[in-house]
Amino acid sequence: MSILGTIVRFIVSAIVLMLVGYLVPGFSRLTFGTAIIAAIVIAVIGWVVERIMGRSINPYGRGVVGFISGAVVIYLAQLFVPGMRVTLLGALIASLIIGIIDLFIPTTLRGSRGTNR
């Protein structure tokens, strides 16, 4: 993925997080700067979790495990992002909404594996 492609994906991810902040109770509304930081933190935590647990843990697994891991990653991100507050229920709902949005506008950052989603 090119550097421009990576930047665009972070921007799209930040916009999605800002949208989720308006839609999901228990998920704080984020400024654009905070949303960019959150997108980076979520990508890094997601990458680490996927490396430890394997590919089946990622949201593209489309199962309950992927959904739950997405919620856990979102919940953990608040520990590293100032101004981001998420309840457990908020993280679950956010994971669902982000998963639905990701079906149409892929926002997940992945290493190059030869596949594009």
C-alpha cells in the first residue's frame, strides 16, 4: 500500500470514528485530531492482537470472535487516546457499526498480504 493510500485510510477511519461518536451511546464524540490518533492506536492494537491470536481473530473473520475482538480493541484504545471514552456496550455497538461500514468502505489497515479488501 502506498503512503498516500495509508493516509487516506487513516482519514476515512477517523471520519468513521467521528460518525460512530455521534451515533453510539457510550462512545465519546471525537474531534478530528483525536479521531486520527484513535485510528492509529486502533490499527496498532488490532495488528498486535492479530499477530498474537492469528488471522481468524480479525473482523474479516466475520464471526463472533472477530466482532468481539473488534470491540475489545476499541475498548482498549481509550487507554491510549486522551479524550476517547467508551463503555463496554458502546464498544460492542461501535464494533458492529464499524463492521457494517467496513463492508462498504474498507477502513481496516493491514500489512501487504497480496490481497486487497
